[in-house]
Amino acid sequence: MALLKIKNITYRVPEKEIFSNLSLVVEKEEVHAILGKNGTGKSTLAYLIMGCEGYVPDSGKILFEGKVINGLKLHERAQLGITLAWQEPVRFEGISVRDFLILKNKEADPSPYLEMVGLLPELYLGRIMDKTLSGGERKRIELASIVALQPKFAILDEPDSGIDMLSIQDILNVIATLKKNGASVLLITHREEIAKIADRASQICNGKIVCTGAPDNVAEYYKTRKCEICSSEECVYV
Ligand code: ADP
Ligand code: MG
């Protein structure tokens, strides 16, 4: 059953149309990778699904569990169980890592979430979410917090970017745990080796999903068909 359905969304910024009639379906408990080169609109898609300030489709519908959510604000979508791990984590400046990880459940033990992303709880639980944490540390803590939130739908925007030491295995653990807890995952990446861990993958290009299928097939397509040539309409749906 579809958890998220995007039907023909178009989204313009003053200079250009980022999406033209983009459609995408993410099933329940599915890990769905979105592959696309830099600048193809992957983060924009994440913001449109999450309902970030200012991100409203010009046309088309976004449905979650069968209900149109276009008009819902970010916090209302969060209440439905949608969450986003930002490419550049920005949230909750100034609170402790411990408090950040128990936002949903004050009784929870936050340590396993940190261990899952390769951080020692005794070193990090008392730290403050501020500039003293490196970008990679923030990114790991952000991923840990997504698992702690126990969402129905987790959007991970390039979970591997900016993290020197976070191995693919750590990311796999995070995704496997989300899935085990019943979540669907939209795994945004520009690396085909990350996309390969998904159940299905879609390639985004030229404002549309041009190809959806088994990750190996889509990754092969992604490697061999450069996005630039899509403007000549050589991409096909499979
Ligand atoms: P990706 O995450 O795939 O690298 P983005 O979603 O960040 O791509 O951006 C897609 C394209 O849209 C980029 O060319 C970016 O510069 C442009 N873009 C995104 N938001 C805006 C905006 N508010 N105004 C103008 N251009 C934007
Ligand atoms: Mg991006």
C-alpha cells in the first residue's frame, strides 16, 4: 500500500521550473532511493514533502496515507509521522544532545541511538547542539534523532554527505532500524552505492522521475545516462 503519493507536482522558483509534473509513489515499509546529480532538485523535493516554509507546489498533489497534505504546515506533517534529516542539519540550536534525542519520549534511553551512529554516549549526551560540534557530528546526531522520533516516513537527504567517518554500514544500520520500526524511508543520494541498499530506486532528472525500478537497474541507468542528455528526451520510464 502506498504511504506517500506525489501526483504531478510542478514547482517553480523565479528563475526556473524545478519540477514539471513529477510523480512518485513510496510504499509502506519501503526504502526508496532518489538518485540525481547535484542541482536536480532532490533537496527541494524533500522540503516540499516536509512542508518547509515557502515550499508549496504550484500544482499537483502530495498524499500521505491517502490524504492530501499540500495545505498542512511542517509541524502538522511531523505530527502525521513525517520527518526529515536535513542535508545541512540546522535544528534545535542550544539544547543538549540528550534532550534532542528524547524530544518524543522523555523516558527513553538515548544511548543506543548514539551508539548506532558511532558516537560514544558518555562523550556526547552532555554536549550542547551548537557550533562546537563538527558538521559530521551534527549529522550523526541528526540521524540518531530521526530514529528516536520513530517516524512513519523518514526522508534522509544525503545521509552520507559531510560525514568523514560515518561508514556506509552505520547508514545501513540507521535505515534497517527505521524499517524494522515500520517506517518507510526516502533515501536521497547522488551515490549509486548508497542507492543499492534500497528496495527500489528512482532517478530524478530534468524536473521529473525518469526511471523507477530495482536499485541495480536504476543505478546502472544513472551511471550510463548523464542527466544533461535528458533534455533531449532520451530518458524513458521503465
Ligand atoms: P539537489 O539537492 O538535487 O542538489 P536542490 O533541490 O538543492 O538540488 O536545488 C535544485 C535547483 O534549484 C538548484 O539549481 C538550485 O540552485 C535551485 N533552487 C532551489 N531553491 C531555489 C530558490 N528558492 N530560488 C532559486 N533557485 C533555487
Ligand atoms: Mg541537496
